[in-house]
Amino acid sequence: MRAHMTRVAGTALWEADAHSQPRPEGSNPEAPYQVFGCSIFPSSMAPASEQADAAPQWEEQGHATCPLLFVQLNQLFSTPAGLEWRETARWIKFEEKVEDGGVRWSAPHVPALPLHSLFQLRNCLQKGTMLLDLDALSFKEIIDRVLSGQPEEAELQPELRERLAALLLRQPRHQPTKSLLQLLAELVLSPCQGKAKSWSEPGAQVSETPLKEQLRNQFKKKVPLGTEAAHIAVGEVEFLEKPFTAFIRLRQGVALGSLAEVALPSRFLFILLGPQAKAKAYHKVGRAMAMLLMDELFQRVARQAEHREDLIAGMEAFLDELTVLPPGKWDPSARIPPPNCLPSLHRRTTMHPPDRQSHGNGDMAAAGDRAGLGHPHSREELERTGRLFGGLLQDIRRKAPWYGSDFSDALHPQCLSAVLYIYLATVTNAITFGGMLGDATANMQGVLESFLGTAFAGSVFCLFSGQPLTILSSTGPVLVFERLLFSFSQEHSLDYLEFRLWIGLWVAFFGMVLVATEASHLVRYFTRFTEEGFCALISLIFIYDSLKKMLSLADAFPINWQYRLDNVTSYSCICNLSSPGHSSTGNDTRGARGWGGPEVSVHDASSPPALSPQPPISPAGLSRTQCLGRGGHLLGTSCQYVPDVTLLSFLLFGGTFLSCTALKHFRSSRYFPAVVRKLVSDFAIILAILASCAIDATLGLETPKLLIPSELKPTNPARGWIIFPFGANPWWVCLVSAVPAVLVTILIFMDQQITAVILNRREYKLQKGAGFHLDLLCVSLLMAVTSVTGLPWYVSATVISLAHMESLRKESATSAPGEHPKFLGIREQRLTGLAVFVLTGVSVFMAPVLKHIPMPVLYGVFLHMGVVALNSIQLTDRVQLLLMPAKHQPDLAYLRHVPLRRVHLFTIIQLLCLALLWVLKSTMAAIIFPVMLLALVGIRKGLERIFSLHDLSWLDSLLPGEAGEGAERRRPGRRRAEESGSEGSELVPRRAPEINTSVN
């Protein structure tokens, strides 16, 4: 291959040999290019082991990453007015070309060029002028130094030198990026639409200060802060007989006036001018130089290179990583769109010895490797101190320095959107679970108690917890236990609230014991298997409940399936005051409770029928309310039907769900500027709710509305706001209560800590740390307070908390063309959650406003949250694989390393566990539901007998003991590899990048 490369290079721009010049004495033979690839033949480069050790060289020098480079390619064109430099392409992450019309930029794409141009570029770097760490303050000074620094054998004549200097100093014509308003203004005012406007007069020299067009260029918004510029100038001239090339690296970034399209400090310059008839070859070499500078690894070499050979070696390493597409198998003119994700620099620089590759299912190397890199819970928050309350004290010390910033970091418009979104979700959840609690406990706990408890418990938790992004709420498993507890109390003639008080006090005590003994350390054994099972269960509860509420609409607002248009004259409804006989239509004068909340009026007939004018008040023309008020009853075939309400409710339900989904994805749309797309995406849920409410108000139908209690008094008048521990039940109840309290403690611990583990995963890039012990302490103390006041019990709500996190995602403000915005983390603060719960508490006084929100709209939001949470877990992807032919399956990382049948087996086991959890939750066996949650950890441990550690490392996270075992088994292989050398390590296929599909 080397001989072939030299032969091809010999046919390039020079007809000379490609041998590099000797390295100067005293130079480091393993200088900055030693971190890169190697050939199959022996070379002077360092062995792979040394390369791997030197990989983080740039980081060791105190630089996290290289400054980004904006590369601009100027090409020389001949015009009637003379020679002119024109900008033809630019790069930041991907390539953009000026289209043939010369008035617009192409879409960003992955650059592709002939391999021959790279060999020609290598020849240019070997034979041309090279100035490294040049001290210059202007473009003119740079050109003078370049022309005067030619070697003796290639020194130019004074006349040629002057002509080259005058040519290079000419002002290039850029292709600025204009806003829509600028384009419209030019379209209206420009007298000549087909002619591009030049920035300056032909022959003008480069200005030392930026031009107005540079400062107004809209493209500068796409350039990240700290970016430097690289200039490439290529072209053909008639007065040169052989190519003139120069590569310049400035010691410091220098602003070169109007040379660049945007005003940026310049660091690199590459010049290639040659005889005529080779313009196309010069252009390809210029693009090859741009592609090299765009590569971050080569850019690091270019920034640290001490001599010419360093650059050549960096280019050799670039060629080692190059992928060649065979001719005739693809269209070279096709533009490859930018990929969704790129391999990280760490994966490119880290060399993988043979013992670290996965050769089979039983390979321990990959398992240990992945355990060391990606175990989500091996963090300092879960390390045991061995002291009572030691973990709690560490949580307090960790979170205390951030307490002030937890409020100042919330001063952002995105937080307003999050507050409104989560507030409506929390209010809906409080009404839904409050209504179901009222039904299950004979209104001992109802909607008002749900509102007050949510506001109090949530506010306290947001102020003092370790992870304030968590949203507390009543959850399905807790509701199941409340229903069973009330039934047990009724059957054994016990006072429900007093019995519940003692259970809550015992749970608070057991929780304090768990905090004191650092039991949160056990969450290290909650792997993806357990997290996904619990998250899928809660997500399905949200989806099921929202659909169940909508289907129950047929009971409250029934549809007349027997309606026939031909029988319209027979449909009527009259008021009968003569006798109290029963209605033949089966009308029920009671309100409908099909929505799991307070009573909803079937039809408020304060207005007359729409098809007839208002008749005088008479026995034959009374409204429904007036008829029932006078002791009458309704007779007729249409009395129990409310036209169009059910249909409109389902339209609002589906429309809200689809609108939320579509507007959330609007951020990646092709329409409108990025600022508008981001704003619409941030306020997607609020916009969808407002649009649905506007449609409902316009049509004017009496759809079920959000009803909030307007009086601060207990739902059941028989109870008070303080529950006394003694008096209603026998004295031994306080001791017996410890038995069910154990089950509740397991339920609260699992529910709280699994949600906390999901929210604190590394994928969210949280900077302020977690507080597992502090969170459990807050929940335990709140259990005692809510038990004393007879309010519902609260624990972390998985789905709403995930929605809260999702609404606070931070992304990079600027991104290069073609580059997707980078996820920067979560806006960590306490104010959004606190504002949500304060608003929930004062919602009692906002009933006149909130009563205009249709319940189907809020159930559509519920469905959206459940679907988003369900789609965010890997289990959903693997379930789809069960129904997908192998040739249509996506290129997921675990499918490359685990046989498909093993993937399906793992998925089926997870689905069986999920089904078992659902059955237990829905039947009388729900009392053992907490134990089943705990059993998930044991089932995961038992999977080691079915799956190898290699398979589990890809499909799940390894348990702490498994990770250590995999690492121990990996060490002997590594020692053997180091003893035998790693010269051929590049021939072993590398493991593909991991695609993390965990909850996020």
C-alpha cells in the first residue's frame, strides 16, 4: 500500500519523489502524532500501547478540547474585470458549498473527495513552504514573510514575488448568509436580480478592519464562541511555471480584517497557486486540506506540530482511519447528510487491545469493560460511610453549596413553560387520584385533601430534598394499598383514619432506620431490568387510566346508537308533573361520576333546545332543572342523550395528544428560524392545551370541565383536620399496625428509590449531585405529617418527574450547520417544583378560571406523558423487535453483540414480570405487590444462570459484584496481550459505539 501511495503521489502536482526532508536534530521522534493509528508494516511510530498511553496528551496539557475551526475555501476566478477571489465552500463540522448560481449555500453534508487529492496534498506539504508559530499581526505581513521564506532552490524572482503578493492581497468576494428580511429587501429594491452583488470593487485589497457586511452576516450566529478561522486559497495563474504552496500556523489567533466571511481570529492559512489547466486539481487539494483541518485529531497534530514531519505523520494517521467507497457502487455527486450522532473523540483515540474485544457470548472482557465505563450507580452518593446517618450528612454537605443557585438558576423562560406544564399535570393527577381515593375510602380522603396534601408535601420536599426535580404525588400502588386498608378496616370494625395514622407513624420510623443505616446503598442493585419494569408499569397505568376515563364517557354522556334520521319526528323529551311514576327511558336524575372525580352534571339545561325558540314557562316547556326541581320526571326517547359531547370530547382528547407530540418535535422542523422552533417546542404542552380550550369554547358544547373544590373543609364532614391516635380503636392496634407498615415501607422505599435512580442517571448530566438518603428522610417525615392530618401519602411520581426533567432540558444555543444541538444537561433548580405546588395549593381560589379547561384535554396530556415515558426505555425498542423481521431491524448496539434469540428471551422475561406486576396490582393479591417489586432484584440476580455476563452487560447493567468479577477475569488477558505486543491490534474489529437508550 505504501508503494502504491508513493507511485500515485508522484503523478501529482510535482514530478518529483515524495521523500520527506530529514528531521532536524534534537526533535522528539514520537512528537504529537504518536497517539494515532499504525500500519501493518513496522514503522518508526510508537507501538500501540504507548499510543494509548499518550492519547489524552492534549487534555493533560490543560485543554479540554481544541477550539473549533471555521475553514473557508477561496478560489481564484478570471472575470472580465480581472482575477477575483471568490468564496466557494466553508466548513465548521460539515461542508457547505456555494451552488452554481452563486447566490445560495448548499445544505450541510459530509465531505467526499477522491483519495488521489489527499496524496497530492501530502506532496504539497512535503515540498512547499511551511511556517509554524509565525508571529504576525496583519495579512500583508504574513504574505511578505511567506514570499521571503522560500527555500533557495524554489526562490521566486522579485517580479513574480510582487505579482503574487498583489494577487494574494486582493479582497475575496464572500457569500454572506442573509436573513429573510434582507432577502426580501433585495428582491424589492435590487434592479438586477440575476447578478450577485460584490462586496468591493475589483482589485481592492484586503481591509485591515472588518467590513459592515461581515458584522451583519447572519452566519455568525451559527459559529460557537471561541472559534478560530482557517483560510485556504487555491487557483491557477498564467505567470507561474510550477506550483507555489505554503502552510502557515500563527502562534496566536489574529484578526485579519476582511479576509474571512465572519470576523474571527485566524490561526491557519494554506495557499496553493500553480500553472493553468489544473484548476480542478487545485480545488480538490484545497478541499482535502479543509477536510483535514476539520478533523479534530489532525487539528490537534497541526496545533502541536514542531516540524514538517509531524504534519505528514498526522496525515498518515488520518489515512489509517479513512474509509474508501468503491467506484461504481455509489454516486460521487450525492451529498451525504450529516448523521444523528458521531463517534466520540475518546473512542477514536483509545486503542483496544485484542483481549478487550468481544469474541463470543462468554467473553468477560467486554462485560468488565462496560461495567467499568457505564454502570449508572457506582457513584459517591451511594458509598457507605459505616456511621449512623453518615450518608445523610454527606448528602447535606453535597447539596448545601448549591442551595443559592437552586433558585437563581431558575431565572429562565424555559422554567415558566415547565411550571405551567407540570402544574396542569399535577392538578389533573390530584383530581383523578382524589376522586378515586374518595370512592375507595367513602370520602375520608377526597379531592380537597388531595389538593392540600399535594401542595404541602410537594413544597416541603422541593425546599429540603436532595433532588428537587422530583415531583411528589399519589401513585397507583399507594392507591391500591389505601383501598385494601379501608376494606380491611370496614370488615373488622376499625376506624380507618386512626389505623392509618399508626401505619404512617411506623412507616416514618422504619424510614428513619433505613436512613440511619444507609440502606439507600442497596439501590446499586437496581439495574435497568428493575428500573424499566417499574417505569413501564407506571407509564402503562397513566395510559390505561386516561383511556379508561375517556371510555367511561359513554356512561355519563351516552350515545344514541339506535338513532335513525327517518325517525327524527318521534324523538322528544317532556316533563311529566302529573304522577311520580318511573321514567320509561331509564333516566337517572343523579349526576354522573364517570370521570373518577367529583360529580359532573349530565346536562345543564338553563338554555332552551337549540332548534326551537324559548317557550313560556309552562308544564309543557319547563327546562330539565325546573322540571326536576318541581318534583317531576322526564319522559321521552331523547332525554338521556347529549348530542355531540362524546364525539367532541374524544376529538379534544386525541387532538391534544397529537398536538403535544407534534409541537414537541417542532424543534427539529425545517420551518421557521431556530429561535421560533425552540420557543414553540418549550411551550408545546401549553400551546396544545390553549388550542384545545379555544376549540371547545368556540363550539360551546358542555364537555366535562375541570371542577376544583371551592371551600376549605373536609370532604367527609365526619372527620376533622387532626387525627387522634387513641379513642376509636383498641390499644393493640398501634402494635399490630407495624405489620402492614412493613409492606408500606417496602413499597415507599422501592417506589421512591427506583424513581430517584432513574432521575439521577448519568445520561442526564446532572452537576449538583443526588441525595438518596436526604430524599428518603423527607418522604419519611412527610408520611408522619400526612398521617396525622389525614392527607394522602405521597411518594415520587415517576412519569410526572420524567416529564419535569424533560421540560428542563438544556441544549447548546449555537450549533454548526448540519450539527444537532448538543444536550448539555438539565436546568437543576428548586423553583419550578416549588411554584407548581404553591399554585396547586391556591388552585382552590382559581376555580372560576380553571373551570373552563375540559377534562378530555387534560387526559390527552396524561396520555402524552405516559407514551413519552414508555418510549424512553429500552424495553419498548426490544418489544418492537419481536414484531420486526431481522432485515428491517435498526442497527442497535446490543444487536451487534448479543444473538437475537437471547435478546428476545430477555424481553419475554421482562414482559412476564411486567404482566405479573399488573395482575398483582389489579387483584386482591395487591397486598404482596411491594414484595414483588423487591423480588425484581432477585429475579435479575437469577438471570445470571440463563445469560452470560457479556449478554447482561449489553442488555442490562451489571450488578456491583458482577462488575468486579468481570474486571478480575479481564486482567490476565490484558497482561498476556501486553507481553505479546499489540502491533496487529488494528486488524481486530473494534466494538461499535454504545447507543444508550435508557430512560431520559
